[in-house]
Amino acid sequence: MTLRLAFMGTPEFAAASLAEIVGAGHDVVAVYTQPARRRGRGQATVKTPVHQLAELFGLTVHTPESFRDPEVIAQFESLDLDAACVVAYGQILPQQALDAPRLGCLNLHGSLLPRWRGAAPIQRAIMAGDEVTGVQIMQMEAGLDTGPVLMSEVVPIAETDTASTLHDRLMSTGAQLWPRTLAALERGSLSATPQSEDGVTYAKKITREDARINWAKPASEVADQIRGLSPVPGAYFELESETKPVRVKVHFAQPEKGDGEPGKVLDDALLIACGRGAVRLTRLQREGKGVMDAKAFLNGTDVPVGTVLG
């Protein structure tokens, strides 16, 4: 027996799940994803990773601007679905849509709920210095990531992890949860565990202010901020120049011993003083340039000892 499904997702993180669900032999009768957008310097119209993969599989793709449109909901209801699988879709589903599939809508989330409900769970977990995170599939409710948990997998966070490396591990682990979850759903053997209201945290969308490095914080927190925002949007500081400040993104840094005014360059290999301790900047990207190691960066950019970074 196979389930009659819709898949709803947008980024690469979601595309991996679509591949696993199709590979498990389920009948994906419709894929919903965000509309194609203009991107890059040439402003070419680019379809989402889920859209591109769905077309390779020969699946029917829908790209509604809003799932609150009555015609969109009516069309969704007409699909006569067993369930909908949702992964980073990017739109809030109204209750009428959540109720349409016979077995409801299931959502894959990149944290161990109720910690880090919301938009940026991977980045926020690293930025907070968490040692573990995970992926969970939940039964969707109207609230923000509040539904009962159906399947879960714990994933450790290494000291060398960035948002990019952790994203890829969670993407793979989460995708592999779908065949197990859907098989149990078919058998009627899924057990739903309500979320505790203790320990709820929210993974708010990353802002420009989140990305600016605050050297007054302890070195461990500065390093976690840098790792959690690498490679996108990238934690940054500003370096004074003769014309205007130059923005420099830092993609990796390691805490070390050191003491001085926060932001002060302590040696000729980019050891920077923090509020407590110091960090060694090892991977950087000057505005308009590619990512490079500290030695290559210093070959093209003068950062004398004693400079105070902004």
C-alpha cells in the first residue's frame, strides 16, 4: 500500500526529503513550492530547488503566491490526500488546509522541539552554544511548530560545525526520517508525543543586527555567532579605510587566550580581543571578494597590531 501525498517545500533542505519520499514509492500527486524569483546580478528567474527536482521526477508543481486564496485551498482539498508532507515551505497553512488530508499535515523541523520553534533553528542552536540538536516530524497545528512529535532523531553539534555543515547533516537525517514515519502512518502505529511548554525558545529570523560581531561578548559567544552565521548571511565587522569602512565577513574563528580592549588586534595573525578572552579569525571574506584563509586575507589587507575593529 502507498499513501496519496502532497509535498510542500522550497529550499535544498526540503528537496532531500522529497527525494526520499518519492524513492519510498509513495504517490506524490502534487508538489507545492514558492514561486520562481529573480535572483543574481542578471536577475534571471530561478525556480526553487524543490521545483527543479519535482520536474525531474515528472511531478505536478503548484506555486501559489498565497495559501489563503480560497481557490488554492479548494484545489488542495480536491486532491483527496491521505497526508501532506511539509518541509520549509515558507507559507503558513490555514486550518482549512491542515484539515484537508485524511491523516493531516506532517512537518519536518530542524531542532528538538520545543527548543527553537520558528524560522532559523539551525543558526540559533549554534549561536546559543548548544551541544545537541536534531530533527523531528510533527503533526501540524495552527500554532508555530507546536504540534505533537511523531518521529525524532538527535544530532550532536561539533565545535567545528558551521550553519552549513550542520544544515547538511540535519537535511540528510531529516530526509531519512520520512520513509519510517510514513510507513508507520500507513500501519496506524505512529504515536504522538505532545510538546512540553517548558523550555520553549524561538528561533527568530536572522537580522542584520544579529550578524554584526559584538567584540564585547565573551570569546566563546563570538565564535559561536560566527559559526552559526557561516556562510549566510555571515557575521561581520567593519575595517576602517581611507574612503569608507570595508565590511569583512568572518566564516570561522577559534577561541584562544588573550586580553585587551574588545575588538583590538593582538598579533599579526588576527587574534582579536573580546570581552573575555580572544578569538583567532581563520576564514574571512572581504566585501566583493571570495572566502580565504587568514594568511591570504592579510596578504591583501593591512590590519596592523593595535587596530580596533568596528
